[in-house]
Amino acid sequence: DAGVIQSPRHEVTEMGQEVTLRCKPISGHNSLFWYRQTMMRGLELLIYFNNNVPIDDSGMPEDRFSAKMPNASFSTLKIQPSEPRDSAVYFCASSFGQGQPQHFGDGTRLSIL
Amino acid sequence: GQQVMQIPQYQHVQEGEDFTTYCNSSTTLSNIQWYKQRPGGHPVFLIQLVKSGEVKKQKRLTFQFGEAKKNSSLHITATQTTDVGTYFCAGRDSGAGSYQLTFGKGTKLSVIP
């Protein structure tokens, strides 16, 4: 069975550029989560969706970050403009129901120069 | 907001020694989940505990949920090099309408052969 699929796996870009991260959750899962992981701050929840609707975006750092889930099988996390401090590994996870075990994708390793 | 603390942050053990990581929540939890992240990998769900005082075992791993449902522990007996990684606990607040998981910062386990 296909797990959570994220793309790209690695992204290196210059500051000021727009970055778009993509996620395909496991089919049938109705909750989707975006996390950011750094050495300093650990694993931080940025935003989560339930049935394609954003439920809690209090973890989104600032207006430069935005996330969408246009349908049950696709979500994007966009950073515009990007800054060096956005460098991190970004994980997408999905679950069947809120509060249930989450299945993580392989992550996108983002480096902003 | 809810906080989940994990100790220790790092643990180095000789292969064959036991290992324990502790997780404490600032609020009462409805459930707690444990995840393992191998170096360079993504968090992988291990187990979920729901009942007060619950104890579950997976081979050499023993998971406990405190009577007050505010703390949990993971104990590994006779560590092996395959146990290397970071172990995260993640708690779901028991308050009404609380569905998101709050992750601890993790305990990074190193096993010396």
C-alpha cells in the first residue's frame, strides 16, 4: 500500500523565492498534518486539516506560510518569500480520524540559501 | 497551551543495557502515542495507550501510561544497535474538541556496540 507521498524530497533555493511542498495522504485518511522539524525546535505542528478543512493553523509561523487542501488526495504548503530560517525538514502526515495514529511521509528537506 | 516534556534529551547506552524515556504532560491526556524516528528517516508510529495505568509490550519494548493519564514511559530491555533513533511521545489533550497531538522533543538513543 502506498504511504504518504511528499515531493520534492530535497529543495535548495535562494532566499526570496517561492517554495511549494506537496503531499498526497493515504487514501481514505481524512486528517492531514504539516510539521516542521529542526534541531532547535523539534517537531512542530504547523497546520492540520480535517475533511479538507483547515482546523488549526496556529502553528503557522507567519503570513509567508500558507497551506491548502483542495481535495482529499492533495495538499500544498507554500512559503513566499522564503528566508534562510525556514530551512528545515517538512513532514506531512495523515490519519484516519482526528487524534488517531499518524502516518508520516519521508519529508522534504528544505535549504534556503 | 498543552506542553509535553520528555527526558532525557539524549541517552548513550552500551549494547545490552536497558533504556527508559519519560514523558510528562501539563494536562490530562485522552491518549498517548509513541513514535520512533531513525536517523534520516521519518517518525513511525509504535503504539497508542488509552487507559489509565495501561501497560503494553512489543517484544523488548514496554510502554506504560500513568494512573493520572499525565505521564508515560517507554522502556527497552537489552538494547540492540537496531534500537538507535529518536523516540517521541505525543499526547492528545482530553479537553473537549481537542484533537491534535502535541509531540515531545524526543529522546535520542545511541547504542554503543
